[in-house]
Amino acid sequence: MYYGNPLLNESYNKTFINLKYCQKIKLFKTMSIINTNYPSIEDLRKKAMSKIPKFAFEYLDGGCNEDVNLHKNTNEIRDVELMPYYLSEHKGSDMRTELFGHVYDAPFGIAPVGLQGLIWPNAPEILAKAAFEHNVPFILSTVTTSSIERIAEITEGQAWFQLYHPTENRLRDDIIKRASAAECPVLVILCDVPTFGFRPRDIRNGLAMPPKMSLKNIIQVLGKPEWAMNTLIHGQPYFETLKPYMPKKLDIKQLGKFMDQTFSGRLNEEKIKPIRDMWKGKLVLKGVSNEADAQKAIRLGLDGIIVSNHGGRQLDAGESTIRPLTRIAKKYGDKITVMMDSGLRSGPDISRALASGAAFTFMGRSFMYGVAALGSKGGGHTISLLKTELQQVMEQICCKEVRDFPFHLIDKTRIKKMKKSNPLGE
């Protein structure tokens, strides 16, 4: 007898999963630790909204300008459709994925997010620990609230590091040396933040640089006692990686001026060349949105690119990520490792990106929703949820391995051409 969704019915969970649902006991172990009150990223998002101050949630949740590209990212990913092959010989699916010489347990990782400690105290360490335990990559941002050294300690040197490009070569070189000393296997350099994105919510909330703590924001904090208490325990969030380079006792205005003067954000080929020469590990360019930049990355000897539009936070008039991903992967996927982030919110979304040519995917907001909703348990819960969703898709469409996803892609362009050439369908 079928008693309903196995995610929501603990009494039936084990039998159903073992016999009918996933064919693998490993998946049951993953599903069994999911908090069944939050079986989707949207559930986590709603819970996060109720637990953290409005200014922190809007910093995490919002895009730029009118949020056009923020919504277009996910909407256009969901235009991608997959073909199941139900009568094929299928003995199970395996989502393990090799990337840069390491075999990860899933084809997704945790993208870099700035000011994570503002959203939930100690968030970078919570997520780094969960990523390490689940064997998926975690990328630490230069401008988040834990240091390179601390995250390297938690992940035993497996965390990646994303570099915001400093204006001074001396500072750039020192940060890269620290990442190397911490044994970070991959350095990610960011190219899609040549300017600060225009984000109306953050401006209204005082989160533009320099930030401010208005009476309105103070009232919001008082209305979220758990967030306030945890922040009090862990202390005010700070740019921990940048501490050695900051003058002591900076006030808020001085901090804003320091950040503006220290990071240009704008990359070009001449700035990338010395980084490639200095960094002996894998080097990845994040923020690629066209074929020309992908070609330059190949010419410069980079190991990978992440097709991204910064989660719709920088250019509201730009393309969604799935469109350039499809073109770039088709043209250059055999010459460089092509990955993607921005707009992914579920296991099916991940499968759509993989079918469209991505070798690997990253998600930022989704994991932060998880931590804001569930605190120290949020990282593990979100990873388990996404693994479960992705495994179900693979089993459903009879996809044996991650590299087989493109064989399941329904090519709508080809179908349209066929209809035009033969409108009667004969």
C-alpha cells in the first residue's frame, strides 16, 4: 500500500525508498536526515524570511534595479525540458562527479556569498563544515565573514577561494599566497563586478557602502531575538580575510572608504596573466557571460569558467545564465571546464543546467536560506535535500551518470526547425 510522499511519511520511508523510490540505500540515508517541515528551497526561503531582520533578508534575496534578471534566471532555466527513457535498461544512478582531479559526491557546490555573517551568525563556518562532510566544494568569498585560514582548517584544505581583485598588486599577491599556504585547491577570480550593482533595497536599508544602523533597522533586529542573540554571541560580522590589511579602529565611513579604495573589481587579460603565473593550482574565472570572454580564458590557460551573472545582482538588462551557458558549453566545453551558477533553486534546476552543458553547478542563495532557516543544521539539510531531488530526477529519466544528462535534453530549437520545414507534421 502507498501511504504518500516518502519525504513526508516516516513510517513508510525506509520500505518505500528501498523497494520503489531510489534503489539505493545511500539515498535513503541522505533522505532520512531531511527536516520534513522544509522539503523545498522555497520552504527554507519563507522560514528564513521569518527569522532574520528584513534588511538582512533583502540583502540576500534581492537582485538589482527591478529584479528582472533575478527572476529571468530561474524562469528561463525552467524552460529546459528533459526526456525520460522508461524502457531502457537502468540499474541505478550515480551522481558522483570528478572535477579538477577530485571526485565529489554531487555535481553541485556552495557558491561564494559576501557578508554571510550578517545573514546568519557564523554562516561561512556552518556551510564549510557541511560541504566538507558531504564532500561537495565550498567557495569562500574575499568579502565574507570568515578567514581563509579558518575555513581551510574546517575543510582540511579542500575549500576553494574567490578573489575580489585588489587595486594594489602587493595586496593581491599576499592574499594569493595565503590561499596557497592554506592549500586551497582552486582559486576563483571574479570578473562580473566592475562596479557595485544598483540595489534599491540595500540603499533604503542602509546596506550600501557605508552601511548605517537606522531606527527602522534597530526595530527589525529587536523583532528577531534568535538572530540578535546569536549575533551577540558571535560578535559583529567583519571582513575576516581582510583584517590584516585594515587600519585598526575604523569607523563605518572609514570602512566604506577603505573598501572602495582597495578593490577595483575590474579584470582584464593583463591582470589575469600574473595571477596565472603565480597560482600553481586550478584557476577558474567566474562571471563569464559570452563566448568572447570564454575564448580569452582558454587563451590565458585557465582551467575552468563559471557562467554567471552574479545571481542577477549586477546587470538587470543582461541575459539569464542558461542562455550563454548553452552556447559556451556547445562551443568550448571540450576545451575548458564549463560550470554555472545563478538562478538554480532545486535538484531539477541542477539537472537542467547539467543537460544544457554544465559540467558542474553552484548555488549561493539556496544554502543561505537553509542556514538562515535552520541555523547550524541548515547546511547539511540543504545539501541533503538537493541530493535527494537530483537523485530522483536521475532515476526518473533513467540517467546513469551526470555526464549522461545532455542525452536527455529536449532540443526545442531542432523541434521548431522541423515544424517550420514540415508544418503539417508529415
